[in-house]
Amino acid sequence: MDAYLIDAVRTPFGKHRGGLAGIRTDDLAALPLAELVRRQPALNPATIDDVILGDTNGAGEDNRNVARMAALLAGLPPSVPAVTVNRLCASGGEAIVQATRAIRAGDADLVIAGGVESMTRAPFVLPKPDVPFPTEAKLYHTQVGWRMVNPRFPREWTASLGACAEAVAHDLGITRNEQDDWAMRSHHLAAAAWEAGLHDEYVMPVADVRRDESIRPDTTLDKLAGLKPAFSESGSVTAGNASPINDGAIAVLVASEAQTTVLEAQPLGRIVAAATVALEPHRFTLAPVGAIRKVLARAGLAFGDIAVWEINEAFAAMVLSCLQELPEIDRELVNPNGGAIAIGHPLGASVPRVVVDACRELRRRGGGYAVAAACVGVGQGTAMVVRVD
């Protein structure tokens, strides 16, 4: 049984302390859920079998199963269950995969999948002390990266994500200029997509925010070259060639073939195959390489069969490292409407965004196959093949 992506809605991706910063994380997740249901007049909300949302942080207003909270806040019937999943940067993609599996197994006919992250509102956390009368305590920021690290892990595994991306790129001979050039490309393509109206029926306005806030259409190589390295004194990764800190949410309606008739909908696309792989945590930027090869094999496809590649741009260093290891990919087909360096990377919402963008771009090009892929912290990579008929 096939699983179809029927429709998708997302918020604009807000910048750190930007236009979405005042919205609670659970309320933010509820916005596209409610809008998705509103846009489907033939949908009886009581028939939704499950809501599955990805969320990476889980330490603040997204605690205790934010998917369930969001479903209730969105006005879905209390009888609709919900679950939150966490595969770090691929959490929302995992939500789509689990929805697809449930439909293929016959356990569900209609699922809302997606993800949410408010990185602005990520709280500080204070661990409980090990002694009755502590004399000191350490406060941890939960916005991004490692916290409360287990000392049993090798030090190289728990280095910052940017430092790890930088080290892999250095080993592969990828230069700072190449990374800056890719970042500039991302901003220019993302700005052009908005100017062309490509997201007008897909991205819902929230308050006064109508577009992704991190896009810089005036970005130049000179401006990017003037930024200081972010993770080491002479390094290549900067704030300009890495994804920013963002807030955002997305909801995707996933259904069986029978439900496409009930909903009287032309699907956005169909999930063909999915794969997740893992390697050493400090080499996480290369994990999409294995995931892409694995998912193509599962789908019985070759690189030349793929019309669009969406690779989530956690870092320009990461995308370029993968492309260097996958010379079969035509770089002109990668992120044709910009990537996360410009659009933003609200962790739990990011992979659904690249999946939906892949489907929407395929439809503009007349159909075919696309691959949506992402790196995942702690050494994982994920990839999906989608088809638009």
C-alpha cells in the first residue's frame, strides 16, 4: 500500500528572536495543524488516525508530547491521538517515515506528520544535584548542540557540530571560499523563489511574518569573506556559511490511496523509500552519503533517475562534503530554490520542509523522482525518495 503526501502547510521560518519569538512552541506547532485541516473541506478531523510531530529540544514549552498539546490547541477532536518523535535534525522526517509505515502496514489511513522547533524559546536547564546541599550548579542552554555530556564518550565525538563539519571539510580539501560561494547561492536562490511567488500557497502568514526571515538577498562573497570563523581561530565555518537559529513549524497530511479519493485531492507526491544510516558522531556530515546510496538501492533507482535533490544545509561544509563524496549528483539540481543556510533550520521542522520542497519542485518540472536528505547530529543521516506522477 502506498502512502501519499496530500497537502502541506508551514509557517515562515523566523530568525532568532524574530517575528515568531513571542509564540509558545506548542502554539507554534498548532498553527499549521489547524490551517492544514481548514484547507481540506472534505476532511473529517475525527477520522485522523494519528498526529506525529518531530521535535528536537523537548526541554521547554514543547515538553511532555508537544504533538498532543498542539493537536488539542489546533482544535482537533480529543479522540485524535498524537505522538512526538526525536531524531534530532531529522525528527520531522522521522514523523513522515512513521506515518508512511503505519499506512503501508494498514494501521492507519490518515495521519498528520510534521515538526516544530522554537530555538529562540529553548530554555536553560539546571540538573538536579547529586548531593543534598550543593555549593555550585551548572546551567545548560538547550538551544543547540550537546549538553550534560556523558564523560564516557570520546572527546572527538562530542565536539561542536560546526567544528566537526569544519574538520571533515578540511580533510576533503573543501575551502572557505567554496563554502561561502555555496552560502551565497543559497540566499540568492531562496530570495528568487519568494520573489517568484513559489511559496504563496504553501507558507501561511503568522502575525506580521509572511516570509522566511533569515534570507539575505544582498549577500555577497565579500560580505561573507569578512565574517570571522565561528569554531576555531583559522577555521572555515562561519555564521554566514552555516544554517542560522530559527523558529518554525510544518504539518503534512499523509494518506492511503483510498483517502486521496475521499479527500478529492491531487497528492503532492508519494513516498517511495526511506533510509537512515549511522557512523562515528564526529563524522555526521558524511552520513547522508550512505543514506542516499541506501535509499536509491531500496527504490531501485540510479543517480541519473533523480530530477531534484534537496539536501538540508546544516552547513555549507556538510553539503559540499557530501557532494564531493557523491560526484554522480549534478550540483545544479541540488536545492534549486535555496536551502537551510538561507531559509532556516528550525530543527524539528527542517526535514519535512525539504521533503515538501522536493515534491513541489518536481510538480513544477512535470514530475519524476526526487531525493530529500539530511545529516543528523550524533552521527546519523537520513534520505527519502519521493515520486510525483
